[in-house]
Amino acid sequence: MRVLGIETSCDETAAAVVTEAGDVLSDVVRSQVALHAPYGGVVPEVAARDHARAVVPVVREALARAGVAAADLDGVAVTSRPGLAGALLVGLQAAKGLAWAAGKPLVGVDHLVGHLLAVFLRRDGAPAPEERPEFPYVALLASGGHTAIYRVDGPALGAIRELGATRDDAAGEAFDKVAKLLGLGYPGGPVVDRLAAEGDAAAAAEAVPAVMARKESLEFSFSGIKSAVARHVARRGRPEGQALNDLCAAFQGAVVGALVQKTVRAARAEGVERVVLAGGVAANRGLRASMAAACARRGLALFVPPFASCTDNGAMIAYAGALRLAAGERDTLDLAPETKTALPRVTRKGGGAR
């Protein structure tokens, strides 16, 4: 089965052709980072307009690289939720038009499910069996818009259960906001990660508090650490040189520490021996190294997708869609965009006692 996947939920226009076994035949991603950088974040209207310009050329390139025509496809998958409404609408309309014209089945995919299954994608040759996890596994999904821990018992929506999530900012969002405070530009994650590697977290530890350190909780809150950095900068000004590296190291260490500790805690509480990293923040070198060390100490098997499978891409949408098609599921042409995920949530947004 060969399925075309289209992804336009936020600031990447992406398309890919993938088989139901996870083999990536093509994967084309057009980033909008340069468009949004002057604003320090994603502007929804700018994103939607650029998707409208790019989606047809990106789809054509994905089909060409895979060496297939629309008539050769077994279905069309598209991100239908969650995301920016206008951005989602562009991808949905493109997918509907192509599916209708080619007479192919259409399936909508939840963007978060795509991330949670991206670890099964096989790029540049099939990985060894031990490089792909078996169900169940506990997954940390951390990106610019979402941060949550899930138990994944299978690819269907009903087989995925949230164990804990952020009450406010996502981890990637916190990286971007702190980078903006420090004058590091957008996106913030890669540059903070780079500077943190040259810094000493202990030298700036007093500026950065712990992230929701309650031992029994699997929830996160990153608004406090962002505010702490803002107060530090307001008092002392923007740091430079080694002081900047140290502050980045302290900030990243606090965020990564919370992500790692709570993910490992969730795996042990669930009695699951496999841990998966997913989402754009999974490309962070500090997170990868810390999670690998923590899992090794606890005897847990860690599975981390390659960088291309961590950030938003069409391949994960195509694969998740292929599994839906293989299960006999279909959507009609009245499929509508939804800004919220279909996965049940257990974490309530905002502060206060739980």
C-alpha cells in the first residue's frame, strides 16, 4: 500500500509517500521559519497563505521523488487536527481535491498520533528489528505546541492514553520565548541547545527554578521558568559570552530534567519497559543524551526517531493514514479541520490545586 500524506498544521508544508510497512518513498518539507522569524513566532494568517502557495508544488515533488502518479496511490492522508484552522484547511482542501480527482480514499490523521507513530518510519533502508519498538510503550511528545506523556498500546485513537501534560506552555514554546528574551532569534530551540553545550548549568542555577518537581505528578508547567529568566534579564540585563552559555545550560537542564524524570517515572508506574521520544524537541541533543542515560540506569529500552522524523513531516501523516486505511477506515469529503486533538486529555490547563 502506497499512501500520500499531506501536513500543513502549522509552519511546515510537507508531503510524503509511505507504505503501510513504514518505508518512506519520498519526503518533502518546506519550512516557513524565515517567514515567521521577524515576528518571533508563527503568525497564523502568514502561515495559511504560504501553505496555499506551496502545497501543490510540494505534493508534486513528493509524487515525483517517489516515482508514482496520483493514480498509483492507494489513498490520501491529511492532517485534520490539531493545528491552526486556516493552515489545516489548506491541506484538507488539497487532499480532498486530489482524492476526489484520482478516485482514492481519504483519511484524516490526528497530528499527535502521527508524531507518536513516527518512530516506525523506515528511512534510507529498513532498521534492525530492535530499532523499532513493540507495543505498549510510553512516549514523550514534546514540540512547540504540545508536551505530554502517553501510553501507546496501539496505533488507534482508543489505544493511546494521556498520562500527563503541560498545564501551560509547551516545552518548545518555552525554548522560543526564552530565546527571544535573550535576543537569540527564532526558532529558539536549536540555538539554546547549541549554547547550552558550552555552558555550566551550576553557574546560573540560582536564576532558574525547578520545573514542577512534585514527585507524584506527571504534569508539567513551563511558564514559571520562563518568568524566572525574564526577571533575571530585567535585573541584570541580557547576558553575553560565557554567562549567556551558562544561563542557556541552566534553563535547558531544568526543562530536560523535568521531561526525563517524569517520562521515566511514567514508564515505571505503567510497568512498561519501552520509551519513545517524539516531536520537534526530541531533536534536542541534551534531551536525547539525558533520556538515554536515565533509561539505561532504569533498564528501559529507548527508541528515538532520526531528526527528520522528529519535526513536522508528511511521512508520519502518510504512515498513520496507511494504518487507518489498512484497518478499513475512511473519511468523507466533508472532513473538517479541528484545532484540538482527538486524544482524550486528563491534564487541565491553568494553575491551582488538582
